[in-house]
Amino acid sequence: MTEATLDPKARDLAEKIYRDLVSGAVELSQNSVAMKTDPANLAVISFKLAAVFRVEEDKLNAANLPKNQDFKVGVEDLAAWTK
């Protein structure tokens, strides 16, 4: 069984989200560093958030995509324009 590969853009976004989540979850004191959240859980959340972000981004960008992709211009069309 092969698993689907992850989009590199989604992976990069997940890394940024993970970094932000970890920096918010770490508590630094003079003598210790504490993290109350499991880093593996933060990684899972990061990938899920990145995937949702990409889906929503695609929906928002759909309005900007060409609407008539099947349109073909032939030589006869160009000749008709010059008449």
C-alpha cells in the first residue's frame, strides 16, 4: 500500500506552524525549560492545519482561474478578425 506524498508547500507551511506552536508552548525559566504539550501532537496539528489552509486557499483562488480553458484559436479565426 503506497501512501500519498505530501505537497512540499504544505510541508513548508506545516513546519512554520509547528515552529510557532512550539514557541508558544515552551515555558522558559532561569533554571529550566518546560513544555506541557506533546511535540508529536503539535506536529500532527501542524500538518492538519496546513492541509486545511491549502484547501481553503485553493477555493479562494478558484475565482481567479481561467473560465474557458477549452477555447482554441485557429488560423481561420485569426483570418476572420482581419476582414
